[in-house]
Amino acid sequence: KLSKRLQTIASFISSNSLFADIGSDHAYLPCYVCLSDQTVQAIAGEVKEGPLKRAQETVEYYDLSERIDVRLGNGLQIINENDHVNEVVIAGMGGSLIANIMEEGKNKLSAVHKIIAQPNIHASSVRKTFLANNYSLINEIILMENNHIYEVLVAERDSTVNIYDPAEHLGKQLMFGPLLMQEKSPVFIKKWQDERKKLLHITSNMEKAKNKEETKLHLYKKQLQWMEEVLT
Ligand code: SAM
């Protein structure tokens, strides 16, 4: 059975799409989507040989080789112009790595109207990169599974939707997610209570240090203030 995390991601893949799953590992996601929707095709990309082999095995096991192409390569470089990939998934990595993959592969995104990202940490880097590349955040989901908290971010290109509130600090909205901070679900509250505890611990140690990193400390204090605001 597919994890709740991957099922959530799968729910955003459109019918009739050709999507690329970057860093696919076992290729569970493309196999699940292609088995449940006959109109979808996929490319599973992997940068490492081991995971690539696992992806090939899963695709063969489900007899999906006609509809899922497994490719070895770095990030979005596995996409060719004549593939006409229109949706991209980058999941299960840090937000900075996801942001790097998008930045480095910008030229591969010309036909891609939707990106679904699931950063394990630093979702703000992903939101920032969407914003810088004309992808509008249209949906955000936060969920808990096996005691881990995950965020799934969905963005569409050239949409006129702007969900960032001009009256609210942009840095704050990038950190918490403009939709998630409005919704304030129990999982969201749990996540930021935990993050606040961690950051309080870090800043109190920094206060005690002989050589204070003032710039960093200042930023962390700002973030702590934001956390208190969203948690009340
Ligand atoms: N996407 C799957 C998921 O969410 O369950 C697998 C996540 S797994 C933790 C991350 C995978 O990304 C690893 O298999 C790793 O080899 C791959 N990866 C890391 N950097 C990559 C890159 N630059 N290009 C392609 N794959 C990459």
C-alpha cells in the first residue's frame, strides 16, 4: 500500500499528463499513478545506480515499461524537449536540493505547467524558487505519517492566483506557507510548536556563547516572534 505522503502527491497528477518524477527511487509513485489512471505516462529520473535499478524492477514487476521510462541523470537534465513533459514531481528531499534542481533545470521547464514538491525540510526555499520562476503556489498540504510531518506544495505556471498577502511580511509567509498559516491545522500547530522549542534551545545557547553571531541571532529572534504570532 502506498504511503499517505505519496498518495497525497499522486492526487495532484492530472489525467492525460506525462509527468517526470525526479529522484524516484523505487518508482512507487509513477507506478501507482499509472496503475490507477490509464491516461497517464511517466518518466522516472534517478541520479544513483542503486535506486535506478530499484525503479526498473518495480516498473517491470507491474508491467509498465510501455508507459514509464526510467532514466539515469541529474535532476531535470533527464527531460528532453520532445518528451513534452507537462508535470514534475520532486519529493522526499530537502527544500534546498529541490530548489537547486529547479534552478539548474529551468530550461527544461518550458512545457511544465505544474510542479508538485514535497520538501522534507526548508519548504521556504521551494516557495521562494516558485515565486522567482513564475510558478504560483495553488495548494499546500501538511500531513503526519509515522510521526513525521510532511508538506506537499503544488504550483502552476502563469496562473493569476497570488496567495501572498501584501499586508503580511513575505518572509513570514514563505516560512510557514501562506495557505497553511491561514488554515492552522493541528499538524501545522504541532510542527511549529516543535520548531519553536528547537529554536528557543538554539538561541539560548547562542546567547551564552562568547562570540555571538549577532546577525544569525537577530534572524532567529525574528523567526521566533513569527512562530509566536502564528501559534496564538
Ligand atoms: N521521491 C521518492 C519519495 O518521495 O519517496 C524517493 C525519495 S528518496 C529519499 C530521494 C531520492 O532522490 C534518492 O533516491 C536519490 O538518489 C535521489 N536524488 C537525489 N538528488 C537527485 C538529483 N539531483 N537528481 C535525481 N535524483 C536525485
